[in-house]
Amino acid sequence: MLAALATLRQCIENCSEAEWNQSHNDAPFSQVLFHTLFYTDLYLSDGRNEFKLQGFHKENMDIFREYEELEYRKAEELYTRGEIEKYFNFCHGKINSYFDIFNAGNLCEKSPHLDFTYLELFIDVIRHIQHHAAQLGLRMQQITGKELNWIASGWKI
């Protein structure tokens, strides 16, 4: 999961300020990044209530605003690079601490708030991060000609 997140980190680092909130007939870069981090955070939480009650959320309500990501509509909010970097660092720490306490023997058990086993949940989170990292990576490659680097497992900040 951390290697997938590191791939997303490259997207954050490689996006110019001029492209940060450009839509290119799709969601702006900052919205795709926020969406990806938001659902990583949510899926690794014990439910929506616990998700919203996290200290990071309470301390950063200016980032989460009205939790529009939980609604089935096109997102409107834009995010600064600083907000995305702050949220990225939180999610990175959350993943690290999650695996520090997770028991591998629980992989086939259902997660508390989703109809997934933990193994399915981990795979889904990785797929979701990689899907959006690939989307953003291709967008950046088309603009700059620079491809994302391959990142193997075990990546740390």
C-alpha cells in the first residue's frame, strides 16, 4: 500500500502550479488527489463516524469542509498543495500505524464497516490509489513528457 501511495506522491511532486487546478475535461488535479486520499483514509477507518471524529479531521475542518466527497455529486472544492501534502502525510502515517497493529491472521475476517474481508479491503485501497495515480501520471506525462518512476514495495518517507 505504501508503494502505491509513493506513486501518488510523485504526482503531487510533479504537478506544476499551473496545472494544479486545471480540469482538462476531467476533475482538477487537486480534486483527484484529495478524493484518493479521502477514500484511503475512510476505508482504513472503523466507520464514517469514527472517520469524521479523528483528531486530524477536527483540527483541519478547513480541508474537509462539508465532507462533499461523501455525497454522490461532482466535487466542487479545490485544494492547495499544502492541504494535499498535509493530508498525504496523515494518510501515510495512518497506513504505517495500521499495519503496526494489524494481525495478519485477520485477513479473511470482515472489516467492521465494509462488506469486504481485510484482504479485499487492502487490495481495493491499493487498486484505488494506483488507478488515480495512473490517471494523474498519464496526464502529467502528456503535458511534460516525464513518466512516473516505478516504486517497489517497502517505500518509506
